[in-house]
Amino acid sequence: MVVCLSVIALFLNRRDLAAGNAVLELVDGRQSPGNAWALHHHLFRAENPISEGGKWLNGQTDGLDWTDVRTTRGFAFGTEIGGNRPDPQKYDDSTALLKGNWGPNQTVQATVRSVNPNQDGKVWEEVELRLRSSISPHNCTGYEVMFRCSKTPKAYCNIARWEGPLGKFTMLKETRGSEYGVKNGDVVKASMIGKILSVYINGVQMIQLKR
């Protein structure tokens, strides 16, 4: 069994692959001093799933019950099929966790690429960041920060804690409004320092939550 303590993660949840394209470019992920990792877009190459020589864990490859993250040159994107599916299968988000013994203070930042975003409420495209996470067969834990790829009043930025089994999670914070959604080129960031989880869009703090 592979166990990865306190990792950062990058993944995209794309509810309907045919409806549009929303991908995430990981710019920088910094942990405690002396234990940092950075990846610029020109280093990504086409992989299914993302691996970079074994540096990543994936939702299906390693967790079995979720879906993997793929990459093309410069971008990472999800493989979840979406659609109207029953519980818990509809929660098989595309997930990738960067391996490493990261410290508890973690920050991840990414740039959004969203092409032809769906705005009618029938498709829910999301960009998601993970903190203090782990994945192993049939088990995925940690904090998820999710942004809807929309600038409509139904857009959102939410925080959930994954509890292990597929479909088992606790929603910790929910917001609604166009200001909480993201569009192409936006920079999203999430950090957890001690018991404080903070979320930013383009440098503006949108949420701060004490755990």
C-alpha cells in the first residue's frame, strides 16, 4: 500500500468532457522551508496518467475508485466522465497527488485554463486544489478547495474534507456568487498554515477557515 503524508495535489473535475475544456497549469507548490517543489508549464509533457517519472499518485492508478489526471504540453486535466450517475460513483473526481513527505504548512497555486465553459447550469466544470492529502487503494483523505469555472451568480468556491472511502466527505464551507467562480487566466491559491485554511483568487482572499 502506498501512503503519502501531507502532500499537495492538482486535479480538475470535468463533469462532462464533451461540453468544454477546463484545465489547470500548476505554477508553484511550496511547503515548509527546505522542502519546496515547483513546476512550470513548459515542463509538462503528454502523459496518461500524469507521472513525471513516478512523482505523482493518481486516483484510479493508485486509489482505484477515483479517476486519473492526464497532461498535454503545459496543462493537466481530468478524465472523469461526468453525467447523471448514482452515488457514490458520481464522486470519482480526477485526482493527482504529488509524492513527498511534506510538512503540515502547505500552499499550492495554479493558473486556470478554461475553454468554452458551460454557463447554463447543466454542466459543472471545476478546478480543484488539494492540501494535506493522501491516497491509497480505496482511500483518499485531505482538504479539497473547489472553484466552479463560471462567472455567473451560480458560481462557487467551496471547501470539503475527504474522509477516505469514495463519496464520503464533509463540506466545511460553501459560497455562492459570480465573484467566487473562475475564468481562463485566473490564478487560484490555497494554503493551510497551522489550523488556518485560506483561499485566494488573483491574490484576493476569498475564504479563510479555522480548523
